[in-house]
Amino acid sequence: MKKLKNKIKYTIILIGLSLIWTATCLEKNPLNHQPSSPSNSLPDTVILINGQSVNYPDSELTITFNRVVTEGRCPIGVVCCWEGLAEIEISLEDAKHTETRFPLTIYGFVGIENSARHIYVDTLGYHLGLLELEPYPVYPNEPDFSDYQATIAINQLKE
């Protein structure tokens, strides 16, 4: 009888600790902020390979995918408490050849279709967001950042 009481006691303790751990893992992330209003509702997208630059159509703007800063998304094949983040560095160059570098971030397990989970940046009169970063990490493979491709939404903001 005493063994049964001990088993029940330990089971209740384990369930309690599991609930506390789960609640901690489900906290909301402060990076999920609402974007400013872009100039139109359907964003134009640019797909860039790491190191690639593209002159944006109908403007004197060049956008460059400079590098992968961090790859911290939860890999496929691993059980994680949080989906993690990946961050890339891009640059915008205007008609005066002034270059501005800044990061774009994406949550793990977020693709183009997950619009509520995208993180946007408003800078230099543009509204930008990293919609997808491929390939997605897979355990136990080490990522090769030279193969990475970013799908970026870019809109000119209303003045």
C-alpha cells in the first residue's frame, strides 16, 4: 500500500512539473508585433539566394541578401520547447548608392502561408518581411548557409 501511495505521489509531482514546463514553453514572444500599413494590400516578393542582389523593379532600389546571421529554428527531427528563430542580414541601396544594412527575422515552422506569424520591418520608406527561409534545418545535418534562399515581401510605404 505504501508503494502505491509513493507512486501516486510521484506521478502527481511529475504531472505538475510537466504542466509548469509546458506553460513556460507557450509564453508569447515579444517579437511578434503588428506591421505598419503598406501602400497596397498584396506585397511584391523577391526571392534571393544568399549573397545575391536584385534591382527592385520600377525604383532605384537594390536589395541584397548579405548573409545568414543566426539559424536557431528547431530542426526537423528534434522535439523543442520553442520553434526558435532565424535571422538574415539584408541591405537596401538607394539611387544615391547609400547602403543600409538591417536584420530580418523568421520564426521556426513558418512559411509563406503563415501570414499572422511574419515579422515586418519598416525602414527607409519600405515595409519588409521575411516570408520564408529555405532550406529548413534537419537534424543531424549542419546547415550550409550558401544554399539558403529567402523569400522577402517588400512594399513602398505611403507617404
